[in-house]
Amino acid sequence: MKLSTVSAAVAATALLLAGCSNGEAGEPTSNGETQPTVDVGPRTTTPQVSAPQVTDPIENLDKYNEDPCAMLTTQQAKKIGYAADIRRPPDQDNGPECEWRGKDSSNFTIVLLNKQPLGITGVYQNKSDLGYFEPVDINGYPGVFGGAIDNRDNGACALSVGVTDEQVINVGGRFHLGSPDRDRPCEVMKQAAEMALKTMSSVR
């Protein structure tokens, strides 16, 4: 499998903060492509929307704020085609982030977002502004496949999962032409999120 680099700003900002502003920006990737981002701030008022609550919150988040790469074990990453090559991108503006890379330079990121204080409810609040919005259950936690632009047909997917009523993790990746996973990017993101939640839930 092969993905283009997906930054936290793309996966997180476009998914969770879309619709708060009309300003758009572009963010370069390592292969010279420009991914769309939305330059906005978080919504902090209580929205009048119905969103699922987190019934079994993961409270031990300090560990992952300090070491976001601990959200996945090496064995888990290998199960979805990634080697042990992990890194923390220097830009942590959207929250603690880790990137997993494969032998063929494929990669995906997981971010503990710090710009969506309303948790998964904030994602539901932005529903009408998103290019796609599909609720999903991830190991009993409320999630949403969604982004400002729907690029799923081009091998891109972003997934947001509420781990507490105030905290969201975002998983994002994009597959190149020729990748066997290009037609199922959201399935791969779902697998990564399921594994991360399993790891995070095991340490109480």
C-alpha cells in the first residue's frame, strides 16, 4: 500500500473545524502536492445538536499527550502494513500527533485534537459544512467519517472518534493510484482507530 503524506492540519482541521470560516489555505506535502486546509478557530459555544455521548471515556490521556506514538504498538501498526518507523512531526499545533510510515514511504497520522473542545458534538455541529459525514461506531466509541472535501474516491479518508465528551482523536491517510487500498481508505483508517482505542483502553 502507498499513501501520500497527510498532515495533522489537513486531517484534523478540515474535518473538525470546517464551516467556522470561509478562508481556505493550502499545505504542502513531502511529494510536492498541496492539500487543502481550512484556517479557522474552534467553536466553543454549546451547540443545539444531537450527538452520541461517550459512555466509557478514556481518562488516562496524559500518557498519550506526552507520547502520542504510544497509541499504537509496533505489532498493531504492522498488522495494517506499517513498519516500526514512527515520528512526531515538529508542528504540533493541532495537538499531540504521531505519524506511522511503511517501507514504501506510506504513512498515516493520529492526532489528539486540542482545537475541538466540544468533542464529537463539535463534529456534529459542523455536519452541514462538511463534504461528507458518516457516523460510525468504533469499539463502542462514537465516530464520524468526514471532511471538508470528499476525496474518498481519490483514496483519502479522515476519521474522528470521541474518546471523552471533550476529547477527539483524528486518524487520516491518503492512498496513491495503484495502491490496493485506494478503494477502501476509510476501512484502513477504521482499523487503525480500532487498534489505537484498544491500546488506550487497556491502560486505565
